[in-house]
Amino acid sequence: MISGLFSDIYSFLFGALAPADVLRQLAVIVLCMGLGWGMSRGLRKMFTLSDDSSDVLRLGVKSFVRVLSPLLILILLALSRMLLVKMHHPVTLWQVMMPLMIAQVAMRFVFYVLRSIFVHETTAGAFLQLFEKVFAILVWICVGLYITGLWPDLISYLDGTIIPLGRNKASLLTIMQACASVLVTLVIALWAGAMLEDRMMKLNTMHSSLRTVVARMARAILILIAILVSLSLVGIDLTVLSVFGGALGVGLGLGLQKIASSYVSGFVILLERSMAIGDMVNVDRYFGKVTQINTRYTILEGLDGIESVLPNEMFMSSPVQNYSLTNKIIRLSTQVTILYQDDIESVLSLLEQATRSVNRVADQILPQALLLKIGVDGLELEIGFWITDPENGRLNVLSDVNRAIWRVFKTHGIKVAHPKRDIRVMDPRSFDQSVAGSVPDAPKLT
């Protein structure tokens, strides 16, 4: 049966043609493929390697290069087919080449769209590769069925297969068309949202928080529209969503309070601009740089490299210290105690000089040494200084300042005061007698 089928295809394509017609068609097809491949390479070099071209064209062509070559070949094949038909030449080989190139363009375009959507998702890599392989196999099966002429039989079989769905019945073809429409609309919405987010993040004239919230809201609206459109295409009455909306409201009020609060808090944080990506913040016992603000959680990267995933509700219900809200300059200080006999004025001057010698200490506001207290053990001093890069850490600059102070003290012979305590050693015999007299006699048992 299979051999007979392919013999029919061969006779349809080449049976009534002269060898010269076959060679002419093959030559035109090879020429179209060569021209398409060469044009795609030229466009890649023109837009992806040129710095003078616009960012939109460079980004679009750079991501579209895998689709560009088969698309140009398909366009050239369609134009050459029209020209050959006008010249009354046979175009039977186009019955095979056109479906093959359309399948190639469709596969690469779908892969391009999916990679544009999930390019930032770290967990989607293996699933995406598996989906691409399955999708490619299905496309080639459909192309094979179309070329062999079995596609109408398959459509008739799917349309005639009825599956009961509750009180209603639907054909397998209708179910597959409904699933395909839902997937296509959702993918288009996700793709549009991803492209819009990429474009919004490149707008330097808009605040980063506002860019993020606009992009996230636009993606959510696009997904909602896609769901409503897909449900309408399937034939589901949208009035049934009122029941679902009531149930969702009850669920949010009872079991999803924390999640809903985190989502609302995320939009509030982004809109009021109290915190942006790159800020150094301290909330509860977490300190670090804000690397990502999502609608439900925020990621803080500590100075030790550990990332903390914090719900946005924490930033609304707890006090937050933002070290770079209006400016990044912050004050640090360290304390030291010296002996009474040291010259206080010279020591204060030495502290300021030693602190200024550290690279990360700011020059805008000079360090200031203070006498805090005439203490029991010595003179308690404090040196305060400012830094402009808190994202690079605070303990390391404190360590550098302390080391500089220690070197200056060693050079000028300044000693650090320490607590003095008097220890008296009693006579062992008197100590034993005092201990024995303090212990009561044990009770006698009768």
C-alpha cells in the first residue's frame, strides 16, 4: 500500500513531464534556496553587526535570524511559481516544496516565539526543548500526510469521531481546534507581554519601578484578554465566569489573604517608588541589594552572595531602611579608648588623617573625630566617616579604617586603654576556715 502510494505521487509529479521540465524546476528551486540563504546572511550582517542601525531593527533581526532564511526562500518560491505559471511552465515540484518550506517557517517561528517568552525562565529549558522536539515531529507528520494526500481522510476521521462531554457531544476535531485556539491566543499574549516588557525596560526616561509595574500590568491584561477571547472562540458563555469570580473572591478573603496582600503590596511598592532595583535595603533581619521586584515577592542579594526571597507584604508591614532612596551616602563610625595621659587633640587629628587615607571614605564630607566620654578605663573616642557605595559592603570599609587607625597608633606610640582590675590573693588557711564556717553542719539522723 505504501509503495503504491509513493508510486502515485511520483507519477503525479514526474509522469507527464519531460526531463527538461524537471531540470528547469529543480534549477529554479535551487536558485531560490541559494538566493534566500544569501539574502538572509546579508541582512544578518547589515543589522546585527552595524552600530548605526536602530535598536528595534537590530534586536528584531537578531532574534529572527533563524526564521529569516526559510521565510525568504518561501517568498522566492512563491514568486517564482507565479512567474512560471504565467510563462505556462509546469510547477508540479512546488506541490512538495511549498508545504516543506511552510512547515520550516512555522516551526522556526514557533520556536522563536517560545524562546522570546521563556528566555528569562531558568526552569523552562528542558521542557522547552522537549516541546520543540514533539512539535517538530507533529509538523513533519502533518506535512507527510498532506503530501501523500491522506490529510483529508484524517480530517474526516477526526470530524466523525464523537466524544461525549457531560450532556453535550463534540467531535475530536472540534476539541483539537478549541485546544489549539486557546494555546495560540495564550502564546500570542505571552509573546506580546514579553516583547512589551523588554521594550519598557529599555526606556531610560521612565523610573525603573514604573517601567516594571507597567510591564507587569500590561502582561496581566493581555493574558486576561487572551483567556476571554479563547473562551469565546471555544464557545463557552462568559456569564459562567461570574460564579467563578464569586468563588475566587471568597477564596481570597479566607485562604489567600497573605498571597493577595503580597500581590497588592508589590504593585504599591512599584507605584510609590519607595524601593527600586539596585537599592540597598534593610528589612527585619535581612540586608542586601534589591535584584528583582516581582508582583508577589522581592529578591534581596546579601553581601555574602545569599539571595533572600521576601514576600512584598513584609516591606509594607515592617520598617524598611533604604540606604539609597534619595542618595547613597551613609555614615559609619568606629570607637576606640585611649589612656588619660595621651594628648587628646593630637589623637583626634591622627584619627581623622588615618580615616581619610582609606580609599572608600567619601571626600564630600570629611571624617570627624569626637570625644564621647571620659570613661572609667580611659578616654572614649569615636571617628565618624561617610561612604557613597554601601552596595560594596560596610564591614570591609570598617575593617580598613580600623587597620589604618591601628597602624597610626603603633607609629606614634599611642596605646589603647583596657580595663584594670585588682586581684587580691588571700591566705589559703584563712580561706579554708572562712569557707568551712560558711557551710552549715549536716543534720544528724536518729
